[in-house]
Amino acid sequence: MTDAPRKTIPIAALPVSEEVLVPLYASQKKIYPRSVSGFFSRWRWGLVWLTQLVFYGLPWLEWGHRQAVLFDLGARRFYIFNLVLYPQDFIYLTGLLVICALSLFLFTAVAGRLWCGFACPQTVYTEIFLWIERQVEGDRQARMRRDAAPISLEKVLKKTTKQVLWFWVALWTGVSFVGYFSPIRGLWAEALGQQLGGWEIFWILFYGFATYGNAGFMREQVCKYMCPYARFQSAMFDKDTLIVSYDPDRGEPRGKLSRHAAAASPQQGQCVDCTLCVQVCPTGIDIRNGLQYECIGCGSCIDVCNEVMDKVNFPHGLIRFTTMDALANHTGADNILQHLFRPRVGVYLLVLFALTASVLGGLLTRMPLKVDVVRDRGVLARLVEGGRLENVYSLQIMNATESPQTYQLAVEGLAGLVVASEAQVQVGPAASRWVPVRLQIEDGSAEPGSHPVRFLVSEVDANLKKSIHVTEKTTFLVPR
């Protein structure tokens, strides 16, 4: 028997009633993560407390007579405890960002998405918002029943209470964020007096709205679709990377069983197919299907599976942190540890150590005095009284210490060249000052043209002894 020939119909010839609508976005079912307790859950909540104590508390910490950590964009100064950084110190911020990136690569090569599962802001605030949701609406089953039920007064009250609590947490998060860029005590006073500036209001609402939307509604969608880290993490994985894994040799064939049935049926796998590992997963995946990019490595499935193993009298570890190599070769923890410190990890550690040492060394030996020289473009060179030739400059002197300083100005590089303006300048603590400086030379004592010279700006102590100094190059113009 042969198949009948297929008749091809042009798409344009199809009647309107037979047109098929193809959606470009497949809607996802809402995920209701179940609460879980255990080793990894306690670590996750410990990091939630630690990160939020730092984030919310650091802006309120004082150092001397100012905020301990403040990135004052208006004054172009960054205060980090006893450090005062200027835009010229941007190299240190760049170094810090590179250190953070390398640390992320190192953690990923060793143990997968540890950052995502335990310390990422998306994970942290999702945990906080989920905790509020559980306190107001109950655990997973209660929330699912309430969402499926028709509108009622009790449902409206609980939903409204949850949204109000989310709103205040998000708003306070926005205020704390802006408090790193505008003194938070003044920010709070301005908010109470309804005197906040436009940009402050914008960033408070923007950061608060981002927290509210990402942690309250989008949740796993951020980790699965918006975060680029989920996409390129596989490039940093190898067979010796610790990842959350299900052991199919122990678990399969899975099936419902009681403790007595398990003992009587050795051919039955140890996975009882309770699906609790899926119910506690914040991204809604089934870890039993193997490694998936949506897995954030939080360890919730490990905690709940170990609880189930205790109930059916099986050993822990059906789901565990292990490597693909160890899982395939059935090797133990000793072999895993030996392979963790492999050449790839050693290179990351070496580069990270070298870069960290360089940044710290630069900060420790950093000169607390910065000078910028700008020529007066209006008057390049002019003759003044006494038959002298004069060039005019503007010096920006930046005091990166927490105390007022006096600086001595000098110049070298051309015979007979002197500072004809004020030779000593006072600059306040953590302040900068523009100083007009006039350099003079006897007319005719130097060849026409551009002559390289150097400004020497020296800090003067109480005994008028020079301690530190900065040299800046410029040119002295002699007209033809």
C-alpha cells in the first residue's frame, strides 16, 4: 500500500477561517516555590542577612564628621572610609571591577553558579519577598488555592497587605541606594520636608520599582531570560566543576514506594518521585533531567531531598553537589577535591592574587595630593612691568587627606624662571582649589619657542619642611 500523493495548497489560497495564529512568546505557568529548611537554606539566609546589613547599614555609618562610604558625584569625590578618591583615581575602580569579574569566573569554575544561588541581589530580594509572601498568604498550597479561588474579601486583604509590604521594602531599598550618592541623613530630612531633588526622586523610584518588579513578579524570569550570566556560564564549566546533580544510578528507576517496599525491592531506585525537588526550585526546573542553564545552584533541592531520604531510611546524596566526572566514575569526595585545584583554577587564583596585590599596593602608596595644570588660553605670553616675560597658568590642587594642608609652589626647567604669584596655597580637607599662577623670566634670556618646564607642588608641615611633592609638566612660551 502506497501513500496517496500530497496536495500542495498555496498559503495565499487558504480561506481566512483556516489561518493559524502562532504565538511568538509561550506563556509560563506561575511558579510557587515551597519553603525548605536545611544546610544550604541556612547558608542562603545567612548571606541574605549579611548582604542586607551591609547594604542598608553602610550609608548610615559615620567616619569622622562625614558618611563613611559616599560617592559624591556633584563634588566628584568618592569617600571610602579613610580614602578620598578623585576622578583621576578611576584606575582603582576599574581594578576593583576586574577583581570582581575574575572572582566570579573563579567561583564558577570551582562550584558553578554559587553567586547566583546565594549572593546575587536578584536571589536575595526574591528570598525576602517570598518570605513576606509566605508570612501573609501561607506556604505553597495555600497560595495556589487562593490564586485559583474567586475574588473574596479575605483574598483582597491578603493580596493588598503583601503588595503594601513589598512596596515599602522596595522604596526603602531605593532610598538606601541613593544614599550612597547623596548623604543619606540629609536625604531623609529632605524627604520628610518634601524637598527632594528631581534626580534623587527619579533614582529612588527607578531602583525601588526595579526591586519591586524583579523580586515580586519577574523572579525566575530574570534568571532564565534577562541575566546574561546564565547564557555564558557553560563556557566556564568543565567536567570537574561542582554542580547540583541528581544521581541516576541511585535514583532510577524512580517510583512511589514505602520504606518496607524499598527494602523488599532492591531493583527499585531510591527516588520516590515525590517531586519535592521541583516544588522547592525557585526556577521551576526538574534537576533529575540533568544539568540545565536555569539551575542557579541554590541547593534547595538537595535540602528537601535529604529530608525525604531520612524519611525512607536512605542515605543522603541522591541530589548533591558533585562533578560530572565524579558522577560518571562513581568517585568520592577525596577525588573531587583533588580535581578542584586544577591548572585552570590555579591560573585564575594567580591572576586574581596579582591584580589584588597591585590594587592594594597602589592604594597604600597612593599620593594624597593631585595637581592638574591648565594654560591660560586667552593670553599665551605677555610683557609685564620690569621688562619681564610672563605666562599664566591655572593649577587645580586636590587635597586627598582629611585635614587642611599648605602647599608650596615652585618651578624648574628654565634658568631664571620664577613664580611671580602667591607661592603658598592652603587647601581644605578633602577639597580642591583652582589657583592662578604667573611664571616670569627676563625678556630675552631664553630662545624663542616652547620650553618644557615642571611645576613642583610640595606639602609643607608645621616646621616648614617639605614632605611629599608632585611634579607636573607643562611648557613656557617665548614669542619670536
